[in-house]
Amino acid sequence: MIVDYLLYGAGYSGDLRKFEYSPETIEYIAKDDQQHLKHGKELKYQAVKNVTFKVIKHPHDDGKSYLLAVHEPANLADVGVAIFKFKPSPFED
């Protein structure tokens, strides 16, 4: 089943992504390593770095639970803001 995750750490701060459900970990590309093309800038080739995110079921004030994918170190202070902003689907067992 495909579920919503809010990603934290490895360059992410609450970004919403959809993945096949995994109760423990997921693998994804570190945002720090993603290159953005800019006009007039030389393209530098670099290896893509996959990192492991630990899956956390986060209970929220609205009484629902949401899935977080966390790569340490991560600042989880704005989880409520990310839930409000990105509107992930709550996780139901």
C-alpha cells in the first residue's frame, strides 16, 4: 500500500513523499546531494547518495497518526506545521 511520509534530515524538513509502506525504514536520495540546474552554471556530475530513514508513527493533536521518515540528525520541531502545510494522509493500521 502506498502511504504518505514526511521526510526529515538529509536535507529535508517535512517534505511530503509517497512510498510503499514499510514499518521500519525506507531508502531515499539525500536532498543535500540533489543538484539543481541554473542557467549559466556548469553542471557538475556527482554520485547519488541513498540514505536510510527510520520510520516513526507520530501521534498528532488532531487525534490521528502520521508517518515520519527520519534520518538523524533531524529537527522535528515543525511537524505540526508540515502536517498543516502539506496535508499528508493520516496513517491507519
